[in-house]
Amino acid sequence: MGSYLQARVRHGEWLVRIEDIDEPRNVPGAADDILASLERLGFEWDGDIRWQSHMLDAYHEALGNLIDAGHCFTCLCTRSKLRQTAIHSPDGFIYPGTCRANTVTDLTRGAIRVRVCDSEITFDDALQGNCTQHLERDVGDFVVRRGDGLFAYQLAVVVDDAQQGITEVVRGTDLLGSTTRQIYLQRLLDLPTPGYLHLPVVVNSQGQKLSKQTGAAALDLRRPGMELFHALQFLGQQPPDELMHADTADIWHWAIHHWDITRIPAVTSQAMGAPIDAKAG
């Protein structure tokens, strides 16, 4: 909803991308269910749907450019070895640079990582403010193509954003930590950097992001208007009570005309129905 409203208020285009390159995790029919849900909720996307599984040639080209420029190396570390040698952090493992001296001579062996710089990458998020990360210290050299031959999310979305002419990325704060890696790849590939706006994610009473893994219930698509109303509340937009039982078209009409990002809670996560201390518009 946040990305949709931001695009509509700015008279831009709202694009749908199906990120289905992680084939082992794809569930048959899931993408169709997502698209049907969006339609039921009244979302209207612009242009054709982009399927990452159809864009492998573009990812191959970008990977080749990184390799030719000397930015990549082959990593032969197993998961068990990384668990033993990597530096542990709250966000996972920090790669210790074990294979950093390698070159890429055989694309069929091992994962391919990008060497990161010994400096900070900073960007201004439209909601979360100034964000800084030292890639070498906080992340380490990261994977752009996995050992099983599948492309990593970081590389795929950077290529997609550039090819689709994305000027603003609006998404959840669960991806806030990925942004500096994507900016780093944009710089290596001489691609433009879009603006970023990271919205708080919805969590349960244990502070876990709502997802299938945490047993979250699905949206009730029998009441699409009610779901939209609650989403507007979560985003601090203060919809009037009479909108609670309106149809989706009326809710979207109100939401587009009253969208105000200064009302969104500038937090990384929040429980649904939690008190919202909305900022003045």
C-alpha cells in the first residue's frame, strides 16, 4: 500500500515484479494467488508484470561485467566451514574473506562473491533518515551467484531496477540492510541509484515479522476494504471511521488524496493495532 500510494501521489508508475529466481523455494500457484489478491484489493499496476525467471540473460551479463572488471572471486567455502570461521553478528554471518584471493576461472564451481570496499556507504532514507553501513566490517564480501548456479537477490534487483527505470524503491525495513549492498553494486556496474523509503514491517507479539514461517494468518479477502482500512491505520494515515465499511475504490480515492509520509511511524517494526504516535503533517 505504501509503495502504491507513493507512486500514485507522485503521478508515477507502480510496477509488479515476481521475484521467482529461487526455484527450490517457489510454490506452484503462489504467484497467481499473489496477483489475484492484489486485484481483489483494488491494486492496479502499470505495464507488464516482470518475472525474474525470464531475465536470466540480463543477470548473466551483469555478472560477466563484474567478473571482467575484477570485482569477483570464487568462494569454495561450505556452509559448515562458514559456520566455523565466519564472524557472527545480529544479522547473521560476516564473511571472513577466506577465498578473497581467488579469481573466477570456472563458473561451474563454487559461489561467486563480490569484494567489498573498506569504507562506509551512506544513503538518506525518506522515512528512516540517514543510514550508514561499513560493508567490509558489517557484511563482508557477499554472494552474487550461489553455488547452485542461482543468482542472488542483490544482483537481480539491481539489474531489474536499472532496466525498469525505477526512481524510488518503497519497501519494508526487513530489506533496509540490503540497500547498501545494492548501492555498492550499482556503483560497480555504473547504474543509477534510486531513492529509498523503508516502511515499518508488521510484527506479532513476539516481535517476529508476519509471515508463513511465523504462522501468520492470510489476509481476509472476503473483506478487502477492511484490510485496506487497517493497513492505512498501520501507516499512520488516520482514515475516518466511516471508511471502514467502504468499498475498495472509495478507500483508494481517499487514501491517494490524503497520503502523507510524514504521518508514517519512523520505526523499523510495529505490531498491528499498536498505538500510533502520528507525526504532524
